Amino acid sequence: MFENGSSSSSNHTTGINARPMQQQRLLFQKILSSSDVGRFNRLVIPSVQARAHFPTLKIDENMYKVEILRLIDNQNRTWEVKFEFLPRNRTFVLSRGWKKFVRHHDLRKDGVIRFYEIINSERNHLHYSVEYENPPP
């Protein structure tokens, strides 16, 4: 279900109005569930991937902060999404802003989303390149 591509590197461009070539490294990919693209309006990030690749949210024993991440899609458009830890469910999620991303790209269950680190970029550690593909109809 998930792939860790920590050793891979790619120069990748997709689509007609694709972003300029930039060096990036695959962090992980996820097959989208119905809850990731449905009424919950959030993408659950596996704990192992969240801890390995996203900013630390833990402040102390029972306190967590929230970060705004910037996802850069295939058309070089930037989407702001809230990255947070839900202590009640003990899950990491992308929430506010995720629903707009899903609707704009018509993401569907069983599609795949890939998160990349942008290498040698002026962008900071809160920027991630993302690719997505929907399952065949």
C-alpha cells in the first residue's frame, strides 16, 4: 500500500502545463481510501511516513502544534493544507484545504498520491511536490 522511495531520485514532468523540471525524491505514496476522498475531508497519513517526512508536531507529552504544508501539483499550483495530529484517533492527517485539492483534481478511491521532497530548491521544508493518478474507470 505504501512505498518508501528514500533512495530514489527523479526529474519528473507530467501533463501539458506541467511544472518545470526539478530534482525531487520520492518520500512515499498512498493508495487513496474512500475516507481520504470522501466526507471526512482529510487525508490520513501513516504515522511512520508522517514522522519520517513531515515536520514534528509534538510539543510535549500531551500537546501538539499544527503546521501549514504547501503542496505543489503537476500544474505548478500551490495548495495550502493543514497538517495535524488527532490525539483522540492517534492519527496524522492533512485537513483544511484537502477537500479543495480533492475536488479540483477529481481524486477518487483507489487512486494514488505521491509525495516528493523538492531537492536544491529555494522552497523551505514545508513545501512538497505531489503527483496523483486516478484508477481507470
